[in-house]
Amino acid sequence: MAIVHLNDQNFDKEVMKSDLPVLVDFFAEWCGPCKKLSVVFDEVSKAYDGKVKFAKINIEEGQDTANKFGVMSVPTLIFFREGNISAQKSGFLTKEQLVKEINNNL
């Protein structure tokens, strides 16, 4: 499953109404740590195909959504299960840290 690109219009459909748990990466193009995390995020997403939906939202294109969930810094990862937040982490995560967070929330 490819990484889903989110915006304010498709967020509810893709995340809040998803049958799978969803890990959302809130990022910005100008953010260095976001670019590093993007590589890790893409790599890890392949290992959870069919178990977790991976999605990204640029906070500059999805300002309403970022504000709704109180995203104050990027990168921020929010894990959603059945439309509810089950975990939230800000800052860069290594592959090992990201895998641990996902496993803790499955």
C-alpha cells in the first residue's frame, strides 16, 4: 500500500474512518528533520503493508488539520486507531524507534 497524501479535505475519510490503524506524519517541506524522517517512514511503511496505513500531511497545505490536532512542531507523528489518537511523538525517530512505537500501538 502506497503512502497516502492527506489534506484538509480527505483527512476524515482516509484517517478517521479507516478500518486500519493510521500513522500520520505531519511535516513541512522546509524542515530538515522531516526530510530525514521521511526516508525512515517510507522504509518502515513497507514492513507494515496491510496492517497499518501510512499517511503524510504537509502542515502548510493542511493547516486546519494541524491546528485541530495541536501540532506545534514538525515532524510530528500521530497514531490513530478507530478515529482516536493512541500515540503522538514529535521530532525525528530512528527506524528502531519508529518500529517500537508502531508495535506498541498495534
